[in-house]
Amino acid sequence: MDAPLELTVAHESALKAGSIIDDRVGTDFRSAEGTVAKESGNDLVTDVDRGCQAVIVETINDRFPDDRIIGEEDDQPNTTGDGREWIVDPIDGTANFATGFPYYCVSIAFHVDGDPTIGVIHSPETALGRTFYAVAGDGAYCSTDHSLDGEPIHVSDHDTLDGALVQSRLSERSSARRARDLAMVVPLLERGVKFRRTASTALNLCQVATGNADGYVVGSSNVWDFAAGELLVAEAGGTVSRHETTPMDAQVIGSNGHIQSALEGLVEHTTGRER
């Protein structure tokens, strides 16, 4: 694949951020200087998050100074859906990173008029050691050497909920969110699903794209969490539907496509939302 400049810049930005992460692993960031809680004590932002976002913004601005960049750690992040927008999560899975659990990544998406065009999700060596990327219309890929010379990836062929591996969430941040999550997770388990909870929407969508998981369901997720991953799933042959609850938050259902209707029907039943 001939890499467009936007993919090259997203990739370069993600690798720079990944190097910062790798250099800082080993500290318990739950109590480190510079770590603050947002919604709750389980919703953390570290100085590494802020440092990663700064280097990503600097790298993108250097090549595309007129583009809009929306980062999770902005004071008031907000997408417009107009023109050229970069959507950045400097560390998706900060709670995992903060404790040393190796399931976190850098997620960078590029949208044009609201349409996903480029997606790069880089999980550095201290985590999964994989770089996932996609360009709209050109497929999805995974690289173990973090280059843009990866192998094509594709979703699984599993076609029933029974035995499907489906990732979801059980919120640690609020009892209200946890109740909504349980309302979806319990019916999944009752349908014979293998349930997993690993707390990184971006990487969970990568697992669907590579066929290591068959589906992913989350009751509410911020746009920077899923913006790159939804393109990866689509370009790997899967399906992602999202129901926006606010301009920056959505209910997200992603799958290999074969179990999409069943997942959407289950969510419709448990939430009362019509498809």
C-alpha cells in the first residue's frame, strides 16, 4: 500500500508517543506526582498522557498546521464533523498503564467531514508490541515491527453468539454506568458468550479486526476511544454501529459482521432503544 502522507504522520506521531510510554513504564502512576483523577479515582490522567498528547499534536501541526486536532486531554475536546480533523487518545487504557498491566495503546484517527479516513493504533513494546493501521478503502493491517509494512488482517468467521468471544465493559467509575453495563453483560453470558473485559476500547476493536475476538459492545464510549478502531474493524471486513448520545460519546457495537444483528438485537432488548 502506498502510504498517504496523513497515514505516515499518524504513524510517526504514534511511535513517538509510544517511545515516551516505554521509557516511563515501571512507575506506579496511581500515586505519582502529576497524576490526577477526573470522574473518579479510577479515571486517571498522568503526566505521560499529557506528554504523549503534546508530541502527537506537535508532529501533526508541523505537517498540517491548518488541521483541527481533538485530544482527550484538551480542556474542552469537541469534534465538529467538518473539514480535516485528527482525533487523538494519547493513552487508551491509562488505568492499565498506570498499574503496569500491559494492555494500552496510542490511538490516532483522521476524519474528513466526519468520515473515518485514517486509523493508527500503536501498542508499544511494553504492552502488546503491535501497530495496527487502516486507510479507508485500502484494508487493515498489523505490524509486529511497528512499520507500515504490516500483514493484512481480517475478522473471524464465527457466526453465532453461542461460543462467541465478546468484549464489553463493567464500569469502575460510577454505579449508574455499571448498572447499564450489567444490563448488557448478563444477557450476553446467558447466550453462551465468552465475556472479556480488558479496558481499552481501541485495542478491543483491534481484537475484533484481527479475529481474536468476535465482537465488542460498550454502552458509552468517547469518540477518541473508538475513532481509529471503528475504521480498522470496517476495513478488516467487520461491522461497527454507533448510536451517538452526545457529540463526543456513543454506544458502540462492533463485530465480525456475522453476529452484528444478534448483538444489536440484544442491546435493543436490554436498553429499550430501537435500531
